[in-house]
Amino acid sequence: MGIIFDARFNGKVDFSIVSIFNEVSYQKRSSFNDLVALISRQNMNSLDWWIQGPASRNTYSSPFFHYYCTLYLLSHLDKNNKFTFQEIIVDSPAFKDVIEELLIDMGIRNCKVCCKLSFRGVIKNNLVMFGLFFIKFSQVLLARLILGKGSIPHNEPLTLIDTFIMPEYIENDRWYGSLWDNLSASQKKTVYFVPTIVLTSLKKIPAMFKSAKNNSRNFIFKESYINYKDILFAVRHKSRIKKIKIKPVMVLGCNISRLIKEELNNNSDMLTVVESILTYRFIRRISRLGVKTRLAIDWFEGQSLDKAWNLGFHEFYPQAKTIGYRAFEGFPFYLCAYPIPIEKKAGVLPNTIAVQGEATVSTVREFFPNLDVLVIPAFKAQYVWNQSVDSLKKSEYIILTTLPISASHSSEIINRIANSYHLFNDTKKLVQFIIKPHPTHFIDSVKSCLPEWPERMLLSREKSLEKLLHSADVLITEASSTCLEALACGIPVIMMENRNAITYDPIPKNISSKMYKKIRTKQQLIDAIRYYISRIELDKMQQKAEGLKIRKKYFEPITSKGVDRLINTNTQMIHKVD
């Protein structure tokens, strides 16, 4: 009897084919980039195109790559006589049509395709534009009342740094770490952070504005410069996307242009779209005010916001240097973080990508061999050079778990650990689990994942990963940049792969397999924990040695020359192509 294939974006792919799905998806990354480039050539000068999901290649928010790879998965299974589905569930009418067309071409007649849409989502889409206008207008009004109308210094050229802000991260810079502390007094006079407000309710914004105003760092809020005309322009994006040209695009004999058109008309990620347009309009506003800019640094992940930021500076400050700060090694399936040549041609890519370790240079150039890359200090994770882990003398064995941004995945991890908790009572050392929520999580919502927390499962309120890693013996996490940071500290990692879809693997292939284990099942988790608990003293020394190698490759230490490479445009040294 056939099985049901959940082909919805973020759906639960049957466990028996997850590995095949990962393999097929990995092989199709390059051809997918080529496909996006082909479509983009028709819309090179369109801001409205570049900030949309298909163009951004943000595989976390856009389903386009998932749909693309699913088609090739079905074809692969059919060619290898492994197609056993009796029903395929999708969440897109357009994708339903495409799959049905593909099944006919493959000669499969006994497989039903079912489309399941969320009624709640439909209602939300009808109200989203009004809601976004209200939120942004309110933010602008509060900014004018508390911060006043924008007054950027005009006397000398500035360095503007793209970042994010939320109430919990004003004093402590979650994104650029110790960058500000390592600037000279003269540099601080001309360096300004330009934050995007995230995960902050309207009632918390006044206090956040006041706190930022009194902070030692220089902030320039976009909300102090944009006005209601800019907001109207942003929300009218929905009417302008009709001008985007989408010619027929054939994949496996099926016209998938309907998938692109459907996503363009979907409001699912309109908050990002509106914020991106307002970022572009902010740059336009300050250029008209005569503000001088010498350098624009982008927190680079290649998302829609990044594309709007870089396009704005290329258009309104063509003489300014632009740098994209890519403060992580990279996840192979997180395609937006891997630049492609057409983005450079369109002006949505910075002049230079800055990475925090020599080993990352080749990674970021995977699809763009001639990309200009600059190696700068690891400001965000400099603490890895200061870690001193010695668990041999401790009576407790500390297992730190950092939760992912997904609430459902976090709940699954917590429950897996809770269900396995009692199995480690017979070990020589007392096992203590410490659970660190994702910065975007509310502590009460995480606590509600279990009706009662076991005695030796501690839900930590500590926000500093550095402090938690200092006493940790092993790290359990999903795909996260914390994996590489833990490994650099000589701490082994148990990485929970996605059981039901592609895995965003953050661990480079050149790292010793003794330092980490990738698991999917409950039993694999138990075995991995027991394995690391049983490690002997020699193994611990080897872990520390491996950690040192990783630090040298992926985490450039802070030096005055390293800071100058980022901030002073005259001292930049581009990493030449091998």
C-alpha cells in the first residue's frame, strides 16, 4: 500500500525519503540559482522584484526552492522505481496543478494530489496591508514624538551600519558583538547604527526608543526620516507587482511560472517586503537631505532587506563603499547567503563580502568565484578565544541545549530530551540539562512545552551563550551558528537534523567527525549523549586541540588592523581569488 507524501512547505516529509530529499535538493542548488538568474534578467531594475521571495532565494520564508526540489524528488523516485505514493498533500493550488501535470508526464494515474489551505491564512492576507500600514505609521509617529525629527550630522562623511533592535538587545549588541567597543574615539564620532525594529510590540517601542537615545552607541532610526508617503509607497507594492515580467519557465516539462506568480501575489511575508522598501526610501531621504556617507555596512544574509539596503546605497550614494558582514559560516540550503553574479549586476549586492575567518572565503564564493571577499575579526563570537573548558574535574556533566527559532521544533527537542532524561541516572557523573531558549522566544511559552519540568532539566534565563558554554560539556541543537562556536571552544555537538525536510547543516565538512554527531531519532540522541559522557581524558585533550584548529580557521581574532580593514576604506585588503 502506498504512503501519503506531505509536500507542503515546512510539511512533514515521510522519514523513509528524507535522506533522498536532502541529496536531491543539494544537487539542485546550482540549477535553482541559474533559474532565478534567468527570471531576474527580465526584471533587473525592479526593486519590487528583488525584495520578493523567489528573487531573494530565502529558503526559510520562500517555498519556491522547496517546490522546485520536490518536483525533482518525484522524478528521481519514479526513475528509480521508488514512487509509492497514493496521495500527495500540497498547500498551493498552483503547485497542485504542476504536480498533476508531472504525474501525467510520468505515466502515474493512481496518485491523488490534495491541496489543503488555511482559512485563517486567507483572512490574514486580506487584512495584512492595512495592519502593516498602521504599525509602520505608529512607529513613525512614536519616533517623531520621542526622538524628534531626524538630525544626522552633515559635517563629515559617515559610516552607516545596518542592524536590528529589540528591547533585550540595546546595551548588548547581539549582531555586531564587540565592534563598537573596539572602535577608536574618532571612529565612534562618524559610525552610526541604522536598526530595523523586530519582535517588538507597539507598547514597548517608546521605552526602547528612550533607551536607544541614551545608549553610548550612535543610532539613526529610519522611522525618524520616512513619512506616510513612504509608507503608502511601500504598501502599494501589491499593485506594482503586476508589472513584474514572468515568462514561461519549464522544469521537467512543466511550466512553473505559475508558482512564481502565485508567490508574488501571496501576502505571507509582506512585513519583510514593506520593511525592505522603507529601508530603500530611508536611504533616498537622507541623500536628499545632503547627508554624506563614505561606507555602508550591511548585516548580510542576502535577504530582501539586504537587497534593498545595497540597491539604495548604489543608487543614491554611488561613491560610497558597501560591505556585507556575513558573520556565520553558512548553511548549504540557505541559498540567499550565497551571492550569485546577477545580484552584483543588478546592484543588490554589496561591493565586498566580509567574513570572519579564512576558511569561509571559499564557502561564500561557491556560486560566485570572482566575488570580492574581506576577512575581518569575529566581533560577534570573539569569546571563543577566551574559553577554557575543563570538565574532567567536575562532578556534573552539563548538556547545554540551544533552541531554534521554530516554536514547534523547539517543543519537539524539549520533549525528546524529557523522554530520555531518566536513562542517564546510571552514569558516573550527574547529568544536568540546561535549556537556552532562542532570543525571540518568550520564556513562559517555552516553559509550557512540558506540564512538569524534571528536576535536572533547567530552563535558563541567561542570554549570554558565552557564559553557558563556559561550563558545558556538550551542546545539543538544531541547525544553528552556535554549532560552530561550540566546536571552536572544544565542545562536541549533537546536531538534531530535520526529521521531515531538508537539514540546514552549519558544520563544515572539513571538521573532524569525532567532534559532532548528527542524529534524527530518539535512540540516536540517547546513543550520542552516552558516547560523549564516556569520553576519556585523552579524548578531551583532542577536543581542545580540534577546537583550536577551528578557531584559527573560522574566527579571526580582534586586532586594530582587523578593525581598520572593516571601517577604514583606505586600508581594506581584498582576499584575492586563488
